[in-house]
Amino acid sequence: MQAPLGVLTDLRNFLNGLSGSPSTTKSRTEVDSSEVVKTATNLLKNFPAAREAVLFYFCQVIDDSIKLHLSQSQIQNDNPAAKKRLVEKETAVALIHEALSSLIKWNPKGWAPIISTWSLRLLGQMSSYHSPHLQHGHANRGLNDTLQVWLDCRATRMLIDLTTQSLEDLNQSETGACINALLETSVEHSPHFDWVVAHIGGCFPHTVVTRILACGLQDFILYGTESGNISPKLNSVVGILAHLSFSHATNIQKAVLDLFLTSCTDMSEQHTAVVPYLLQLSSLSQDLLDIIVEQGVKAINQDTIPCFTQQAAIWTSKYFSGREALINLMVQQVVRCRQGGLAIINVLLQYGARHQPTFPREVASEFLEMLLNEAAQLVQASGRVMPSDVPFLQSLQPHVSNLCQMLLTHDTWQQGSVLRLLTLMALLQGPAVSIHVVTLLLQKKDPVKIVLLIRCYLKSVQGLHSQVVDTSVHEALTFQGRNLENTLLNVLQLVKFEQLGEPGAEVRCKFQSALNANLDFFPGLFFQDGQIPHLAVRLLNSIRLPEVIHPRLIAKLSYSSVPHFFTVLSMRGEGNKKEAQKILATLSSYPNGQALILRLLMQGVFSEEWKSLFGAETQPQKNPKPTSSSASLLMQNRNFCSSVTLPQRHSSVFHAGIIGNGIRNRHLANTNLEGSNDCNVEEVRSHINLLLDTLSQCCSFNPGGMTQLSLLLVEIVSPDVMFNGLIWPDEEFTKVTVERDLHIRRFVQDNVVVWDLLNLLAHNRPALCYCSVILRAILATLLSHWANCQERQAKDSRDALDMTCKLIELMATGQLLPPPLSYLSEIIGHISPHEVHVLLKDVWAFMRDNIPTPALFGANERPSPSLWRDLSDYKMDPRYTERLRLIMLANIASVGHLYPRFLAPDQD
């Protein structure tokens, strides 16, 4: 503490320096010096009565320094005198800074509030006064530019430093005076003071935000009950927080959440006013609205709801005109909210559920209903409504998938609310939302529930979005895995609903037409895993395909559905097999589909991959690796010929084998053949029956279908395109075609399904006529066999006998042989091989002389699509039956009972 005499001396020197000595010629500016500043600092510290005068003097020094700085920076004056004066003033400012800073360090609680308040008010005054000079030549100077200009000035930077030092040296609870000064100055000097708020808030965001909210709450308690009266300080709170929200939103969010949670600790006035206070702030700023609503939703839980419930009575009686007014205000705020929409919906649905207590359930359901009504009014308002006009609905657009997931509940109230919400979003934001909703729902797993939801949703949006189903199906068919499987299952159920044709509940957006518009996707679905191919086939079978389909698409569907048909045959269960058969028949109804389907089916039946399904024996490996014991096939045959003397006849025997690998191991080959067939007899017969039924259906759409089938069979079975006509040549001509005939017989033996195919053609006369080459080849090989057979009776050569009987019966069914030649299969088992050979020669002769041409067949009087050859009045030439008569007489003991049937008495 300075002595009184020293204080008096400092006071006299300060006054003389402040006013200038009358006996001297020095101006006032020349009197200002570091000595005067030091004297003023001593008075400020030791003589409280002089505080205002000293601070006023400091204001003059700072003001002069600011003026000199601004004028120097604007006109770029190189006047040495002006620079000298600026240096002197900045030196004085530095002394002031040092002095005031030392006072704050010496006694923070005493001096920090005083100096910070003085600094902030002086900053406000200087900012407002010098703003026109600052904006000179910079009409649109931004906040960052303004902040940079002021911080370049030594005087204003000193004031900012003093304020920040005060906030640093005080505890958070002791900063109230500083924050109040900041608010009051902001009210008085905004917007020129914004740069100060930005700088201080950036340095101490948590402290500034927390204290500003607390000061605003105190002010709200004083003025909040006065209807329609908003204090200037509250406006300043909103302005500062809105400004800080751009760079310090996290601090504001934390402070707001803490304020919400703190308000639930008791029922004091300080705490019961928090929610109305924050509602007031949110109504004044869009940025604060987003933060307050988001944090308010986080604050709602099982622990805080009871307290909020008790406080609600105070809110409605003290701060609002009633419960309805409070809810209306909250609804208005939520509709304007630009973020956190999903969290709001989650909370409302959670506490509006049936299992919740009565009070929160009623409030949540009422609030959600009012929210949807308000949003609907905005969406359906006259004139063009943009998505930005309803920020709440716009904030939900990224969360459509979450909303769709909320639909999968047993709570009908929740389903209805979310469906209504999604409908409003679609009406506001366009068809993209409705397409997204339908696409997402199609991927869900519960078909029964999903179908009802989609149909209900489409009834609401189909008026404006007519293409929603087409586009949704298009997008859904591009999915993979489980999502695609669920989609197909749901679409299948939707198609079934459409086919029921419910009266009064028509949905104009048809999934059947959408599937027809997206048929290009289906060929790829047949090669997917799991149930996807089967569902795709069921879908195609359940809709009515267009009358005209592009040939390219027909080809794609054919190349996909035929392999699927064979794949299904290898599985158990009849349902998928019938569906696969149905789609093939449907595709065959198109002009360019039948020929392709028949060709692909016939190729598949005899392919290495699928022929085992029809009882065919898989061929052994074509190029097996030679073993160490393998010998040359040529050497084996040479040794065999040198050791056994054989007549030089065509019946000479050689070892069979593969050149380079030696003799064929017949035992191993037979073992492989027997093990290659994975299907039992019943399964093979079932597969063949289904194949024949499928071929019959595919051929039924075109009278020439069976003809195409017979030509395809000839093309596959016969390796040679020559001599494939209907004419039967002389028997001697078989020497020319022996190689081909052997190939055909071997092919028929390896593929038993050929007999079934020939039998199908025989029943669909005259298609068998076109298979004459196959019949000739088999008959030629049988003639050779029976001519060289050494057995006593034909029945001892069982395989040849069975093939002979099959051939005769086949030709009889196809009406190629008249009686009695058509009955030969009944007696050849009772006669010798030579006699069989003789009878077959007569058959050949008959076929040679009576060409099996389709012209022999006419219209059938019976109810059958096949033609008919009338053989009732046919008179058999004796040259074809004479040897038959003699053979029957020679074997009268065994076949005598058949004689009257074969040969009428007048022919004897």
C-alpha cells in the first residue's frame, strides 16, 4: 500500500499529464507518455476513487491508437511523424496491457470481472464506432476478415487478451460477470461485436456455451411468463449460440443435454423452466432447433419420463396457455427440424406401444398423430411444395430402410403410422422414395405380412407414381442371394393376390405387367443358387406372358429353362418338375420357340451330363492312360491270327480294343457302365414319362411339331446325312450302310429312351415315317444277326429277340406294317433264328415295295389329333406271307393256335 503522500503526488502528476501543463507549449499528445501510464496504473491499484478516471484515460489512449492504426493501414501513409505517433501510442498500450494483466494475476477474483467487463464494453464501443471506417472499400467484408483486421491492431488485441486471461484465471462458476458483460455488449453492439464473440467462444467454447445458457435461463425466468415478450439478452443468447454452432456444435450439444438431464433432478423453478426455455430458444433459431430437438430426444428415457411428467403441469400453467398449446408448439418445432427425425420417430413409437404405461403411451400417440397431420397439411398445401418446406420429412429420406424395418411388427398402430409417414415422404419427395420403399419391402422375409403392406402402400401412392411397381421390380431382380429369393417369393404372392381380383380393393399398379416388362432378367435367374430358379419358373408360370415376345428373349429363356428342366429331373419332388414342364410348354407356344425347345430337349436327353437320367449307359473314358501291362493291339491280333487258323471270311474275329492301349478290358468296362447310372428303374421310368409328356405338350401347339421331333431324332441318332430318306432300298444295299447301321444300333442300345421316343412318334402318325432310316438300320443289323445266329431257338438270343419284337410292335403301332406282318412279334419267340431271318426279309421286302410316306395317312375319324392309315380292307400280297404260312405250318405245335389270326382260311 503506497503512502498517502505518494498517492497524492501520483494523482497530481496524472492530472497534469491528462490535461497538459498551462505553462508549457507541449500539446496533450506530447504529454502522453509511459510516465503517465505508470502513474495511472499506481492510482488504479492504490486509489479506488480514481478507477473510473484511469480507465477513461486508458480508453482515450486505446481509441487514439486504434484511429492511428486504421488510418495508417487504409492510406498507407509513409509520414515519419505519423509512424512515430503510432509507435508511441502502441508503446503506451503495451504498458497498459502489462499493468492490467499484472492486476488480474495479482487478484483474479477481484480484478478479472472488472477488467473483462471494461474490455468487452470498450471492444463493443470501438467496434461500433469504427465499423464504417473498417468497411470502407470492403462492403462485403466477412466475419473472418473483420476478425483478422481487428487482431492486427495492437490495442484491440490487448483488450481481447485481457478478456481471455480473465476467463482463464477464473473458475467456471466465477465467470458469470464476464459472460453477462459479453451478453449485454452483444445485445447493444451486434452485429459489429460478433467478431469478439467468435474469438472468445472459439477459445473457451465449453465455458462460454455453458455460462451463456445459464445466463439466458435466468433471464427467461424473469421474462418468460410475460406472453410474447422476448428479452434482448435472450436474443443475444440465441445469436451467440447460433454463431458458435457452426464450429462448436459438439460443445453446444453437450451443454444442452446436461441442461436437460440436470432439470430432472428436482422440481425447483430453476429446473422446471429448462424445457420451456429451450423450446423458446429453438423457436428463435433453426440451428439451435436441430441441436435442442436431437438432445431432447436423447434425454427421454425411463428415468427422466416421471420427472418430465410432473413438470408438464407447471409448463402448461406457467409458461403456456394449456396442454394443447404446448404440444402444438412442440409439433411445430419438430416439423421444422432438419435432423434427428429417425430418433424422434423411434421414441414416439417406443413409448406409444401398447405395452407402455398409460400416460406416456397417450402422449406419444397423440403427438405422433398431430405430427403426421401437420406434415400432411404442409405436403398437401396448395401450390408447389418443395422437400425443403418440410425439413422433418426430408431428414428421414436417408433412413427409409429403417422405417421399412419398423413395419415388420405385430403392432397395427405402429404399422399404420409408419406407412402413413412413408406415404407423405413419397408424395413430397417424388417417386424415388416410393420405389425405394417397395424395393426394400420386397427383400423382407415374411411374405404374408409383406404382401399386405405393399398393397396398402401402393393404394396410397399409385395415383401420383404409376411406374413405381415396374421400377421396383426392375431393381429387385438385380439383387443376389437371400434378398433375391425373398423378392421372388413376395412377388409370387403379390401376383396371386392380383389374380384373386378382390372387389373394392383394386391396385392399379400390377406386378404381372411389371414382370412382363422385366422378362430380360429371368434367363439369368435360372442359374442362381438355392430356390431362386424354382421361384423364377413359378413366377413365369403364374403370369400371363405377352402375346408377342422378341425372338432373342425367347431364345434366352429357352436356353435357360431347358437345363433347368433336366436339373429338376435329378431332384426329388414332383412340384418343381411340373412347373419346369409347364414353362417349356408355354415357350413352345411361340412361333420361334417350339423348334428351339425341341432341339434343346433332344440334345439334352442324349448329352453326357443328363442321359443317365433316362437309363443311358455312360461311355467309358475316351482316352484312358495306358498301364504298364498294356500291349499293342496290333501285336495281340497278329499273335491271335498266327495261333488260330481262321477262314478268310467276313466273320473272322479279332480282339476289340483301342489302338495304343491294347485289348479292351470288358469286365472293367461293364463295371463302369453299371456304376455310371445313378437312377433306379422306377426313377428312370418316371423321368422318361415326364419327358414324353413334356415333348407331347411342346408339340401340341403346332401340327408339325411331331414331324420336327422325328427329324431331330434322326439328326441325332444317324451320323450320316445321306440315304436318310423314306425309301427302303434293296436288302443288298445294306452292305453300303453297314457302318452307319451299326452305329445307330449301338446308339439305340446305349440309350433306351430312343425306343420311347420312337413309340411316341408311332402314336402320333405319320411322324414315324420320317424315322425310316433308324428303322432300316435296326432291321438291317437284326437281319445280319439272325443270319449268323448259331442258337437252336430264337428265344435263346434274348437281346436280339427283344429288339426284334420292339421293332415289329413299333412299326405296327405306327401303321407301317399291316396284318399279319404286324403280328410277327407273337411268334418269333417260338421259331428258329433262320426262320426269324426269313420273316424279317419279308418285312424288308414289304417296306421296300410300300414306301412309308405320310401321304398314306388321312384324317382320323376317331377323337385323336394323329392321322390314320386305313388297313381294314388291305389285301396282303401272298409273296410277303407265303413263307410265314409255311413256317407256321412247320411249327404248328407251338403257334398253331395263332394260325387263324395270322392267315384267314381263304388265304390258306
